[in-house]
Amino acid sequence: MNRLPRMPLAKVLLAVLVAELLAGTALVLWQPPQPVPPLPPVEIFDPLTAEQMRQMRDGVRPRAAEDWSELAEMYLAHGFYPEAEACYRRACELSPEHAERRGDWAFCLSRMGRIEEALAEFQQAIALGHPDAAALRYFAGRDWLRLEQTEAAKRTFLLAADLPAARYELARLDLAEGRGGRAAERLERLQREIPDCLAPHWLRARAERRLGNAREAEEYERRAAAARGRLPTPFDERSERVRQVYHQFGRQGRLEQLRQEIERGRLAEARRELEWLLQQQWSAEAADLLSDVDHAEGRFDQARRRLGEVLDREGPSLHWLWRYGEACEAAGELDEAGRVWLRAVALGPESEAQGLFVKLSQLYESRGDVDEARRFKARFYHAAGVERLDSGQPGAARASLEESLALDAERAATWYYLGQALEALDRTADARRAYGRCLELQAFHGRALDALRRIGP
Amino acid sequence: MSRGYTGYLTGILAAAVLLVPFVFWYLLQVAPAAGPPPKVEPAAWRFAPSSLPLQASPLGPPPHDRPLLTHVQVFDLDQDGRLDVLACDAQRLGVFWYRQTEAGQWDERPLLEPWPFGPPAHVTVVDLDQDQDLDVLVSDLGNVWPTNARVGRAVWLENLGDWRFQPQVLLDDVRRVTDVQAGDLDGDGDLDLVVAEFGFDQGRLLWLENMGGQAFRERQLMAAPGPIHVPLADYDGDGDLDIATVFTQEEEEVWGFENLGGGRFDPRPRLLYSTPNHDLGGAGLVQCDLDQDGDPDLLLSAGDNLDLVYHYPQPYHGCIWLQNLGSWRFQPRRLAHFGGTYAAAPGDLDGDGDLDVALVSIFNDWARPGAASLAWLENDGRQHFTPWQIADQPTSLCTVACGDLNGDGRADIVAGGLHIKEPFDRTGRITLWLSRHAAGSAQAGTGAQAGARP
């Protein structure tokens, strides 16, 4: 009697279990086949990257939206846009309510030039509550512009008007439609908010020129020339994300890890792997890192030969000539180092060659060539001064440029930049003298002539 | 005991009932995918094959790793009656002269060895010092990669005769320079220069007044980033040289600068073409009289979308003809849609007396076989153009020029590759497509449908 109430429970459970097993088996057996992720022609990449791509693709769980999404991002970072789009689409099929994935899909469609589809998906992602709706609206606005639909673009940018980049686009549209005054108003606000940003000053100059205000236009052109910042746009963050994926994956990622291993002194492992990578496929980055290992292990001649090969295959540039010269220096071949460094500094830019000017100055000093040593030291101070001027430090720039002129007073460009620094410091009379000295050395220096015209006699 | 057993059994059954759904859920999750992949829709640009009898062959040494050709130009530099090829090479670093010694024979000579400047972007052949030989003006880009650094120069390679050239820097301390053109802009009899200071975020259009003694006075015509080319011509038909240029960084605009004479330019330049599509990707501007009506037109190529790590061809890329209607009015007309179009060159490729156009693509979808790298637009004589595919390799072509290199009365094609990113399996440095015309065999086109975006 006591067992009776228990048996039905067991029977019920058994029945449920059987039903579950049957239903589950049916589900497993008769479920529609899940799509495999697409595999692009990965063999266009080096073997390591290609293999990691295959592994990542094989590791995708067919129903895991996040796996499809990650694969999509990796494909996008490596230029396989059609496959990336297919994977984003699948991720959105698996998680139709996921706003961010839909936003990623829309971005991919946009980059592929499938603009109408991108616009629909941006809209959908916003409707699903995407956390960065303003960024999506900015992308959508740009896409409307790509379709030359300016009214739709304007409406879309207005919805993202918290973003400076969207307001900049609105100003640009105003100007294109002949509303210079309205554009100037919008830009005024942007110029206040992000004063070191070049684009608003530049567009303001155009607006003022359109309004017939030549003097104001010149002033904003001057500000644009002095500004260094770029207008922040939502594209920056997207682009950076893609770049990171690219640099952390496959061969690129492994080279970065090896760079850190070399810094930590794990040379033997790094050498083994770099040699293997170079056997797989030669690349300048791998050869360069291996030359670092050579150098750290005291194999200077080998480092020099290796960098010589890089120079031969990649072609001369400031960077590679500098590196090759350093390897020559370490191998005791100072004449060769000096020869390639001289060529390197001609390839510029001077701002990036400052260290090399110092090396050349020291090299000539050690040879007793005081004049050449002084000339390169002057070039170092010149480059440092221009760099400081460009980064908005006219006081420091002036000091460097004056150092340069104390060593070599015959360089017209240095006098010109000194004039610029002095002008920025409101020392107009001194600036005038500096420009004048520049013109004594180079009578037709156009920018100095223009500066003198601007500040008056 | 039996009660205990029953209880134990019930417990197991209950646990199984709870666990089994999870097991099946897990099995569903990890079950290998067996279905076809989701549809992949590449957008590689292909066209119907051309029937022009062109034969491809490399010019100069075979590609060395990743060639970076920035410009090719067809010109009879030594004035021996045979066209030569000049090439700017940012990898081997220098300007190379491919001198045609006799039909089909080419002799490579670097104009300077070693090259003492940065990567050259463009060459212009002109007798700058008017001493009756041809000199070369080089636009020194300074850096192939985007930078605001002052790495650019305008360099004059003076022809000393006997294949020797003497370099002289005419302008330096400027940002990346992409084009230098010469012409007598102030009517004083000597040649002045126009310089495209492309830069990156900052750039300028300059004209350099020749002050004599190889001294030039720099004057700014417009401050805007991204001027690429500065073709000079008498655009308004008033007898002096005007300037046209395309700005491509912040805006996508073609401007005309009217020469008022005496070294003065109209302070209100003419906007000849613009689009609200700031992603158009203007890549070059070529002056030619496409409709042969006696006034200079412009060809704008668009296909430069250097944005993410890799680039994808866009539906609005291609070639736009700016037809000169007179009085500074230019009518834009789309000649072709072609993803990644980086350069255009006019030439009578089919020998029917009108001007066709050769186009090269740098950013087609190279992962797809058959994606076009070189196409030509056949002109039916009334400026209706039909695209035909000439080649799908080498890939990543950045520069193209046309000229009758083999003297058969038809334009041949020369193109250069700029291989920045993968794939590197179909690289090419300089490639010639020489017409192998035999009477009656070279009918342009086949009547097949022109290809379009698949």
C-alpha cells in the first residue's frame, strides 16, 4: 500500500524521460543541418596566418552567434569582406535581437559598398537599442552621402548632433548648399570645443572665403595650419578595433609576442621561432626582429647581413637605412654606417631623423671634422625646433632654432621657422628680422615673403 | 530496502529527467555543422573579355618581392623617334628610364644612381631650361604612407646629355608632393611650375614663379589637403595656361584656376566638379580632348579608399569624364563603374580614330579569381563607352599610360603595380600590353555583353 503512491511517480518520471529521449533524439537527428562557416582563400596569407584562420573557422560552434561574430571580425580585418558579411549575417540570424552584432553587420555591409542594405541594418540596430546609436547614425549619414542623398544625410546627422563629427558634416552640407553663415555658426561652436582640431578651422576658412571675408579666411587658414588634431569620428574607434584584430592575429600577432620575448631576453626561443617563420615566408618584420636577436647575442656581422637583405628586398628608407647603419656600427664598420646614414637623412623626414643627426655629428666629431659635426648638430636643433613649433610650443621651438642658428646661421629655413616661432610669441619685430635674414639667404623664399606681407614692414 | 531502492530509482529518474534536456541542448550546440555555408556574395569587378590583340610582357627586371610603382609615363626622352617609358619606383627607389633601342628592345637606366631623394610620385618631361633637350621634373613624395611631415620636394633633373642627369631641388621643406607641371604661366617666356603638395591632413596647391637662375618663388593658390594632379591647359580658350586640380582628402572636388595673365590668377577659383560623396576616392586627373572638339577635357579616376587595413572596391568607383563645354563649364559624365580605379589613360587602342580609355584598378577584390586589374573603355566615336577586360593580373595596378610604343598605329598600354597588401601571388612591376595588330584581325569588342558587377 505504501509503495503505491511512489510507483506512479517513478512511472511518470520514466515516461517523461522516454519522451525527452525520443524528442531529443528526433531533434538531433532531424534538425536542419547547421551551416558551416565559409572559408575564404586563406592561402593568400602566410602559412601561419592561414592555418590560424582555418583553425578559427573550424572551431566555430554552429549555433554560437558570438563565434560567428568573432570569425566575421577576423575576416573583416584581413580583407575577406564577403565572408565577413556572411558570418555577421549568420550571427544575426542566431541572435536577431542583438543590437551590437547587427551594428557590426551593417558596418561591414557599408564598407563593402552595399549601402542600401547597410542603411537598413543600421536602422534595425538602432531600433534594437544599440548602445552607440549616435555612431551608427553618423555611419548612416555618411552612407547617405555616398548615395548623394543630402537631405536624408542631413536628417540622419541631425539625430547624431551630439557628435562633433556629425555637426561638422552638417556644416559641410550647409556650405555646399550656399549657407555659409549657418556653416560658420556651427563651426564656431566646434572651433571652441576642439580648438586644436584642424578640420573645423579649415572649413571655417572656406566658409568665410565664400562669405567674402578674406581676412577672416586667412586667419582661419593660419589656425588650420597650426592645428594638429584630427576631427574625432566614430570611424576611428571602428578602425582601431579592426587594426587590433589584424595585429593580434596570425603572423602579425606572433611577431608582436616575439618582440616582447626578445625584450625579456628569451633569445633562444625567439631565434628558433623567427628562423622557422622566415623559412615559411620571408618578411622584413621577422628579419628585423631576428637581427635584434643577432645583435643581442653579439652576432653583429650576421645582423648587418640580415638587415642588408631587408634593404635589398624592401628598398631604401630612413628606417631601414638607419637600422642597417646601426648594425654596421655595431660590426665596427663606421665608414659604411656613416655612408648609409647620410643617405638615410636625405630620405627624411627631419623630425624622425633627429637621432641620426646626433649620430652623424658624433661620427664626424670622432673623425675630427668639426665643421660637419657642427652642421649636423645644427640640423638636429633645427628638426627639434620645427617639431616643437608644430606641436604648439613656440617658446621651446625658439630656443632650439636659436641653438641651431648659433651653430649654422646660413640655413634660410631655420630663420623662417624662427620667424614663425617669434610671431607665435607675439614678438613681431623680431619675427620680421628673422624673415628678413631668411630672405637675405634665399631671396625668393615664398613663405617668408608672404609672412612679411602679412605682418607688415 | 525496497523502499530505499524505489526512492533511489525515483531520484535517478528525476535527475535524468532534469539532465537530459541539457544533454540534448549541448549535443545540439556541439553537433558538427553539416549544412552549406551561408551565401557569400563577393563584389569583384569583371568585364567581358577584350578582343584587342594585346600581348602582355614585363618591362625591366622581374618583380622583386613587392613592387611599388607610383607612376609610368610614355615619352621619347632621347628624341630618337621611338617612345620610351619612364617609371617611378618607390621600392627600388628611383626614376628608371626604359629606352627603346630598337623595336621590342628595352634598356633600363636609372636617371640617378643612387637616388638621393625620397620615393618619387610622378615625373614630367619638359625642357625646363630651354636648352633644346628634355629634362625631367620629379615630384618627390618623400613617404608612400600618409604623413603630415615635410618630406616632399620638387626636383629638376637637368639633362646634361650622354644619358647623364644633374639633380637640383627647386622646392623643399614642403609636405608630400604628388605632381609638378611646367608652363609659362606669367607670359615672360620662361617656364614656371605648378606643384601639388598633397600632404595628408594639410596640403596646398602652389605655383612657382621662375625668377631666373633656377630660382623659383613659391606662391600659394589654395590651402587644402590632397591635391593629386595639376594638369595645365588653356581650359577657357583665352590663349594662356590655366590650372586644374583634384582635391581628394577632405573634399572630393575638381577646381580650375583661371590665369589672368602677368602671373595673376583669378582669386575666385572655379569649382568644376564636386560630389557630396566624400568617400568617392579621387585618385587622378588627366587632361585630354576626349571628344576631340578642340578644347581640353578632364578625366577623373576614382577608387582610392584607403580606410581599414584592407580595402574593398566600391560601386561608385570608376572614371568620370568632365566634358569642357566652354566658359569654365564642365559637364560630368560617368564613363565606367570599376572598383578601385586608380588611374586612367586616353589612347586610340582600337585604331578607329577616336580616343578610348585604359583604366587600372588597385583595390579590386583580388581574393576572387578573374577580378579585373586592367580594362579599356571602347569609344564608339560618339563618346559612348563600353568596358572590356584586358587583364586580371598583375593585380594592384596603380598607374597606366598609353602610347604607340611599337609603331603599329595603335596605342599600347603600360602599367605599374603598387603591391601594398596581400595577395602577393600575382605581383608585377611594369607590364606592357603591346598591340599585335594585323590588318582585319583587330576588331574591338565582340558584341558580347559588357560585364558588370556580379
